[in-house]
Amino acid sequence: MTKRSDFQLPVRTSIDADARVIAWDPSDTNGEPFVVPVSAVAASAGLTDLFVQTAETGATSAEVMFGTRVTGDAQNRLEITADGSIKQGDGTVAPALPIDDQQWAEDNVVETMLRHEAVAIDVALGASGRTSYTHFRANRNITARTIEVTTGGTAAGATPTLVKVGLCSVAANGDLTLLGQSVNNVALFAAANTQYRIGLAASVPLTRGTVYALVVIVVSGATLPTFVGMTVNPAIDAGASTPVMTTRHDSQTDTVASLTRATVTAAAVWSGARVRGVATRSTAFATFDGVDDSISTPDAAPLDASTEVELVVRMRYTALPGAQAYMVLKGASSQQSYGLGLTSASRLRFFHGGNLTTWVTMDPDATVPFAADIWFWARVTWRVSDGLTQFFTAADRPDEPASWTQLGTDRTHQTGINIPNGTGALHVGSRTASADFFTGRIARAIVRTSIEGAPVLDVNPATWSTGTTFLAVTGQTMTLVGGLAITEQTETT
């Protein structure tokens, strides 16, 4: 085969009639082509997204990605440039996609396999409190918001003390730093052979080509769950050699903020468990029909508010209600506590339960600055000391905004009257299970019982997988009511 030189790029690839993949750096006059054997290419003949990586040099990665079959080319040859454009043998050029979107252009859910490798079932953590770190190299740039982990043939027994997953950065010297994690949720891994999509308490940006570690820890005096993954042969010296495949940290009661390589290596030369996971940046929204759709969770002590409350919703209304509709409200019948709604006059509404039998509402003195069918964030805060009630909005973004615009002026509402702690369930998309239904979409609902405090409820439909229930980021079981549908959508980071 003869090198072609009709254009010069940092990376050049060709496939000759024998289906050998050849890549070279045209700037290196003495460089030799990189050749993938015929057998390796033949083994992937049925794939449409064969990926071959040749080298990496900092920010300018020399990568080769095949997005079309060799047999689909008129002359059985193609060339792929560093920007992702595909030049075929007949002279046509496939349009380049942004590098982040090449591999997943047709996928509805953006995700990255933590490790492309053979998969086994029943990978064991081995001991209670053993933190497993599965090292991987991110294959694309995403902002991870959920992690999917699948249990093997053994479920967690009884009720564990602590169950968490997370993501760590891995320094060049092997040191680990926790970037983000889920809240403790002892309901996780209670079923065998089940996929769990677990929301992270805060999103974690991942950079393609950078090494990270998936974190899994279960603290329990009962049976430990097993996972779909891979067990590394101890002869590989998986924890002490480079590149590290898996490490562990024993006898822990929780995740730790950071670990040195020496700390984990001492106990890491083992038949290591590599837990298979998928980090996703997809978001999802629930579509409410305004008739009978809602999402509910039972009353629980953490949901009780007294002297302060903050309610945040990522929403898109498709029609204004006849009078009022609620995006989130805790209570039922005469046991109603607090809520955030929308009125027929296009104003937000704060609901205060008063004395449980006579509730009071407060609206801002300005309308919502977003028309129907536009995504935006809405927020209300209230405190008992002076009754200060403030409404806010923000333009749409994937994560909760750090900056808000106040809607109207400060309002005074229910000064000195604590929010009552009713026994009713909390509903997303309605005031109760039978009144004031919201029409539109909701992609996030957050409740805080102190202003700017930690969420006591964080409902993110992206943690839904199948069925009529899913887990909130904060661990509560959320139940779909009516004909509610949840739809996933891809976002660009």
C-alpha cells in the first residue's frame, strides 16, 4: 500500500485491501506505520464503531476512530482525520461530529463504560467495610450525574449500615481523591441480578483520557452483595503494578476524602474485584398530564420543616392551571405542610400549612419571566423569624444554578408561625394525590429544611430505570402515580 499525501494531518490512517489498519504521524519523517494484524480487524468485522488508539500527547490526542464498516466503502479503504472526518475510497467525506458526540451520536442516553473488558458475574467485595476502587480511563468528556451498577447472584442481606458508590480522581503517583459520591442508601443492592441507577449527590466532570476510579463500599454484618464485573488474577499484581487495575481500602466505616498510593497498595495486591459500572450524564424528566399524574414518597421525619424551608424545581409548564397547580407539596387532606406551585396568572406560589386546617398561600408581585414550553428553574425560600419569603428563577441549565434572579420584591408571610409537620405524603406534580395537578415536565425537585442547607429530598428522574418506583438521590423511594411517563434526554456538557 502506498501512503497518500493529498492532505497532511496529525494522524493519518488507511485500510488496504487486506484490511490492515495502518496509522502514522506525517510530521515524523522517520516514523514507522502502526499496524493492527488482520486477525484483530477480522474479529471486529461485525462492528460499526471499531476504535484504535495509537498515541496520546497531552491535549493533542492522536486517535483513530472507525465509524463505518470497511465493506461499506467502494474501494475497501477509508481515512480518518484527527477531527473525526471520514474520507472514503470513493472520495466522499462523511461530516465530522464534535469529538464528544462521535461514538454516541445515535444513543439516547449518553454513557461511558467504565472499562471495556470481559464481564463475569458474582464479583465479591470480600469483606464488610472494604472499599473497592475500580480504575478506568474515561473514554469521553461527560459530567457524570448517575452511576449504574448491577448486582450478581447474591443480594445484600438484612439491612446494611452503609452503602455508597462514588468516583475518585487518580493522580499520576496513584493517590486517590474523592470527587463525588451518592448519599448513604441502605436499600441499595437488596435484590440479586438487578441494575441500580444511583444518583450522585453532586455531578462529577470526567475528562476523556484521564484515569479515575469507581468507588463501591458496603458496611454490613449480614451477607454482602456480589456484582457484575471482573475478578483480576492476583498474578497480574493488579494493585501494585502500573497501570493499576483495582485497589482496595479495608476496615472502613465510610468513604474517605483522599488516600495515598502507599495506603491502598499495602492491602491491594489481591485477587481484585473490578465492579462493572456505567457513568451517565443523561437527564430525565417526568411528564405530567394535569389530570392524575404525580410522584409520591411517604411521610418521614427528614421531610419535616419548621422554621425554614427552601424548595427548588427544574420545570417546563405546557399550560397554566385553571387556578393553581403544585410542582411539589408535602401533605394530604388536612395534613399539608409546605409547597411550591404555579397560578393561572403565571405567578409562583408558596404554600404554608398554617395550623394544618387553615393553610395560607403567598405569591410574588411579579410573573414568571418564561413562557410555556421553556425549561427554567424556580425557587422559593421562607423563614419564620420575620416571615421573609423570596421567590427566584434562573435560566435552564443541567445542574442546580449557583446564581438566581429574584422574582419581584421581598414578601412577608406567616411571621412567627412555624410550618406544621403533617403526616401526609410528599407529592411532586400535585397538591395531594387528587388535586391541583401540574401540566408539563419536571426534571428535578429539591427540598431543604434550612435555607441553602443540605437537601433532605432530591428527586432526579434520571435515577429511574424501569417500573413504577425509583430512588431519589437522597435515598427515598419515589412512586409513579397515574399514567406518568419518564423520558431520558441527552445533554451536551
